[in-house]
Amino acid sequence: MGEISKDSLKTKLLQLECHFTWELLKDDSDLDDLEDRLHDQLEFLFPNCRSMVYNLLAYVNQLKGNNVEALANLQKAEELIQEIQDDDISTKIITTYGNYAWIYYDMDKLENANTYLGKVEDICKMLLSTSPYKVPVSDVYGEKGWALLKFCGQYYEKAKECFQKALEKDPEGPEWNSGYATVVYRLEGFNNKKYTPEDCESVELLRRAIKLNPKDTVVKALLGLKLQDMNRSEEGEKYIKEALAKTPNLPYLLRYVAKFYRRQGRVDDAIKLLKRAVSFTPRSGFLHHQLGISYRKKMMQLKNASKTNYHDRRESSKQIQELIRYAIYHFECNVEQKTKFVYAKIDLANMYVEANQHDKAEGMFQKALRMEKLTDAEKQQIYYNYGRFQQRQKKSDSEAIRYYTAGLRLQNRSAERDLCQKALQSLAKRMIQENGADASGFGLLGLIHQLNGEKKEAIECYEKALELDPDNEEYLSGLCNMRLSI
């Protein structure tokens, strides 16, 4: 083995196109949850693409330190690809060979690693690639796209680019069309806004994906949900019903159908479908989160109804407490399964508040605040909800202002940023009404205008604040910054 230099071998391995060179970072995903999801998908999804699932599963195994299991999954991927009776087997298996080489290298079995590196080189020569270790084919771009899509949300933009490259090579590929439509749909969902036909790219992409692969009921459900987003629920429900009729026991479909019904107000129907889905995939954090949301919505419906129905208030109170317990249970399951899913922690903290378990709520908010690699939208969610908790349950306006302001300082446009602003404005106006000689209300309004780029209004508010508190350095600094920026 001394003939093979480990350093020179690694230099070659780094040129491969496979999961080990795609920058799928261990800390960016909850590996236990990802592993569970991939096992579920092997059973319920990807009838024609299981090799891609086994490849990603092998990579996750290696990240968790289990090379033996990783090799077993690569062998399953290779066997599935070998069963394909067409001319594209070489382009489909090249990623698997690259993964083999990396895992054997990690095990210090350099001869084995070099053997698989040679297999990649042979394919590259056969396909007349200009590189000895990679070929620009749709199968590689597409598999990379799916791996990025499944690994974590912050990789969606990269996944979109990969699917675009795959489609340039193979415009009619059903897997790549489905992948591209799915990632665009999810990216649009991050924007948290209503869409019109003019600015919604995913609708036509989803329609095309369905046309190329009519059996993909999950994509059909995504189209139904997107149409619902666009206030075209009647049209969307047509796709939902068609999908449900074709695969009534597919958990990945049931969760989206349940979401559609929940947003329609049909909460009991949503809960029924989600319970069916959980019976198939009991460790699905997503399903538990959706159940928690559904029970929460039913609880809110009952709360609102009890305000006007005095005769049934005692019975409603019992039902409300029961629904709160159900919601807490499922949110706790989600937090346990998906440790990096910040929204579940916020939902659970708020439900602890509903149960008057304020210490537990505080602890869960603190866990959310300590999370790393959060997006600005996720931070705004935490800051607004924790600020509200401080204001309403802890009766601390100063801490509420601190967190509302932190949310407003982030320039990401979101519903939570708007809520932070409204909460701050309400607090500032109350300060002024309760004590007109207190400068803090005007100072807070000045800061709000400053963070929104409203320079004239900010100057006016800071000037009023300084009239009441001439020596306040914070107001003076804000006023100077605004005047200098004009």
C-alpha cells in the first residue's frame, strides 16, 4: 500500500462529483432526523430513484461514523442501478463509485479507494469528458440537486441551480422537472406572501412536472396548495382530490392534503389524515408538527366560539385543555425528532404559555435563542414571540422592547418584522399617553422611523425626545446620524 500516496489520492478524490465534494456540511442538518426521513422515503417514495436515496443515506452513515453501514447502502444503490436496462447506466453509477472511493479512503483502504477512482476515470474516458474525474451529465446534476434539497433549507438555492443544469442536459427528465418545481415551490414559501399568476413561477413548473410524471401525487398536492395560496382553492382542491384518490395511504401526500384542509378550516379532516400518516411513519417530525398546528387551530376555534356561548363555557374549557395537551405532545415529539427546526420550538413555547407553564415556555424560548445558523426570518420569529412573552406573561416592557427592536433591526421583510414594529409603536404611544413628560416614547418612535429609513419622521421624534431629556446620548446619536444621512 506504500505505493499509493494518501495525499495524492485525496487530491484526486477532491475532483470527484459526489456527496463528499458537494459541501453537505454535518452541522447544517439534523442527521438523525434526516436518516429517519430517508428510511421512510425508501419505503414510500422514489420507486425509480431509490439509488439516490441509498447514496445520500450512505453519506449520512459516514458522517455519523458508520462506514460499514455506508458501504452496505452503496452496495444497494449499485445493485439498483445495475438493474437498469438502458444506455445511461454509466452516468447513473458514477456518483456511487465516487462515494465508494471516499468511504474506502476514510477507512484507510487506499487500494480499494484507488480501484473505484479508476472506475470513475474509465467512465469519464468512455464519455469523452475533458476531466478525468467528472462528467457534466444530467444524472450527476440532478442527484446533487436532490441531495441538497433533502439536506436542509439553506441549500435550496444551490439545489435550484443544480436542477436547472440537469434540465439543460435533459429537459424532459421527470425526476429533474419534479425536483426543480419542488425547490421553486419551497423557495416561494420562504417569502411568506400571497402570489398572483404573474409572479408565481412554481405553478407552471408543477403543471409541467405532473404532465411528465402523472403518477407523482406529491407534486400534484403541491400544485393544489400553491393554487390555494393564490386564492384559487376550488381549482386546487381538484388536484388534491385526484392525488388522494390515487395514493390514499402515502404519508408524504397525506401531510400536504391535511395542510390544505386545515387551511380551509376543515381541521377535523386534517387531523384524521395526519393520524393515518403517522401510523405509517411514526417518527416523522413534520407530521407531528402538523398535528400540533391542527390541534392548536381547533383549540383557537373553540376558544373563539366559547366567548359568545356562555352556556357551554365549562365544557368548552375542558375540551380546550385537552386540545392544548394534544398540541403540546405533538410539538414535543417534533422538537425531539427535529432538533434544528426552530419553528417547532417557538410553537411549543407558545403552547406552554397556553397551558400556563411559563417556566417551560421560558426554557424553550431560551433553547431557540441559543440556536446557531438561524436565518433572519427565523430570528425575527423568535424575537417577536419572545418579546410578546416578556410583555404579556413576564410584564416586562423593557425586555419586550429589547426583543421587538432586535426583530425590527433585521431588514428582512417579513410578517414578524411588521408585528415587531406594531408592538413597538403601541408601546411608544402608551408611554406618551401615560406620561407626556417621559422622553422614552418619543425616543422609541424615533428609533422605529430610523430603522425604517424614515429620516424626516425620525428627526422630529428625536428632537421631541431631546426636549424632554436633553442629555440623553442615545437620542442625540440617533438625531446626529439622521441629520448627517440627509
